Amino acid sequence: MKAFRLILGLLVVFTTFSCSKSGILQTQEIKINQWKLTVEIADTPETQEKGLMGRESMTEDHGMLFVYDRDSRKSFWMKNTLIPLSIAYIAADGTIREIYDMEPLSTRIVDSRYSVRYALEVNQGAFQRHGIKEGDKVEFIRP
């Protein structure tokens, strides 16, 4: 009976973690200066580990926002990520602290110099194309 309960419990946990509504992440609209974009929210260790790996393209007005529970220095790499990206490290108040370009399939680690709460990945060069720079503020538009 204990084994049955353990297996049932593991199935519930597995189903909860593996079914983010058929693999689709929650999205949110954000705005930086005049640029509005839709971001997928990566707020669990599983979604943060996977990130944008395996994707072959992403539209200009989309990205992925990594959300953390506390401020800390972050590290990202592009292993198994097929598209060139730019990353912005963002403070808890929404201020962009740093922006870096990252190359597909690279294992080079891109560390933040500052403690931040968020990281935003977009197509490489999108921040520059939209005039976004360090010091600009991200507005989180609540649904």
C-alpha cells in the first residue's frame, strides 16, 4: 500500500511538472520604451534550464523572460540553442543593467556583473534595433 501511495504521489508530481498546459509556457506582455513584446515566462528550474533550446526561430516581438525569486548574479550559455540571441540582465525594479550578444551553440558563459532579478532573451540585435540600452526600464504589463 505504501508503494502504491509513493507511485501515485510521484505520478502527480511528474504530471504537474511535465504538463505546463501541453508544453506551452505562460506569456506576458512587456514594454521597453516604445517597444512592446510578448515574452514566455521561465520561472521554474525546468523551464529555465530548457530556455529557448532547440527552437529554430523567434519573431522580432517575442522573447523569453527568466524570473527568479531573489536577486543574484546570473549565468547563461547557448548550448543547444540554435538562434543567435541578445540577453538583458534586469534589476528587480525593471532597470536594464547589462546587455550582451550570445552566439548559437556556444558554451561560453555570459555572467552578469550585478545581482539581478530577471533575464530577457530576444533575437540578437533586437535591443539595438529598438534603441534599447542599459539604464532603460522594462514595464511589466499585467493581464
